[in-house]
Amino acid sequence: MARPKTSIRNEIRVLRFHQGEMTQQDLADEIGVTRQTVNAIEGGKYSPSLEVAFRIAQVFNKPLEDVFRYVVKPAAGWR
Amino acid sequence: MNASFEEKSAWIQLVSMVVTLALYFFVAVRMLAHGVTDLRAFAAVFFVAVMLMVIVLVAGHVVAAIVDRPTDPDERDRLIGWRAESNASWIVAVGVLTAVTGMVLSVENVWIAHVLMVSLFLSSIAKYVFQLVYYRRGT
């Protein structure tokens, strides 16, 4: 039985927009990572550690689940 | 270049390693072809090659630091480094096993030393290549 594919989606781009078009560099400086890492997280290419995820949520003053969503995509043969 | 300081550093280390390896073996292969088997002669060439590598590394990092603000590695940089190292480490293991086999078969020291050195260099080169691939892929 194949396992379902999972991915973590996020609302960082939208939240940055609502934060006065906060730049990736500003967010990176706030949470202590590089701009490239923020870019990778935002693009769904890199799943951050729980600590960084909480720091991002804290910057936007939102609960974690408003920033990140865990999406399960059923794989072929999976019920 | 839309790359972090760590990614630029990986490029610099890859280039310096490849240049050094190429120059060393350009000389070493000719020495071996002329029947030189004294390890001390190769050690001198190796010393010059390592000095050259240090110069390229320092110059490259100084330029990278001038072009872009240097940053400490973050969790993604560390993860990429660990994964790249893990994927490349088997090359050293193969080199060590080949060297041990060579010693059992009484192969000359000069060949044993070069097998170990090549495996060490290739492992480092593979590590930097993996790092750069992971950086381009995002993780």
C-alpha cells in the first residue's frame, strides 16, 4: 500500500503583504535565517524546523496553523 | 547571483579543490611516468598545491564577503551540509578499502598514498557538488 504524499503549504507571501509588504530579508533578519531560506520556505521547497516555524508565526502574530497547513495528497492505491 | 554566502562558499571551495587537484595530478602523473616513486618528492608538490588552494580559498572568500554581507550558516545550510557530507562519505570508505587491499597485495607506498589522497579529494568535490545541487533545488 503506497503512502500518501504530504506537503506543507504556507501563507507567508500573503502575510508579508499584509505586514506592509515586508521583504523576505526583513523576515529573515527577524527569525535568524538567510533570505534564501525564507525564499525556500515560502516556495514550499524547504520545510522549516518547528522552532523557525513558531518564530515566523510570532512575527506575524498568528497561530502556527494560520501560517502553515499540512496537506495530505492521497497516493494511488491509498485509502 | 541569488545565492547565500554559504552557497558562494561551496562554489569557491569546489573551484579551488578542482584547480588544485588538476594541477597536482598534472605534475604527479608526469613524475610517475618518469619513474619517480619517492613520496618526499610528491610531498613537495602537494605542499605547493595546498598553498595554492589556501590562496584561492582566502581570495575567493574575501571577494564574496565584499560582494555580499557574510552570514552565519542557518538550519537549512547545516542540513544541506550534513546531507551532502553523508552522501559523499562512501568515496573515502572505498578509498580506504582500496588502500588496505593494496597494502595486503604489497603495492608500492606511492600508489597507496595517491589512492587515499584521490578518495579524500573526490569525496570533498562530491560533497560540494551535492551541496550546490541541494541549494539550487531549495533543500
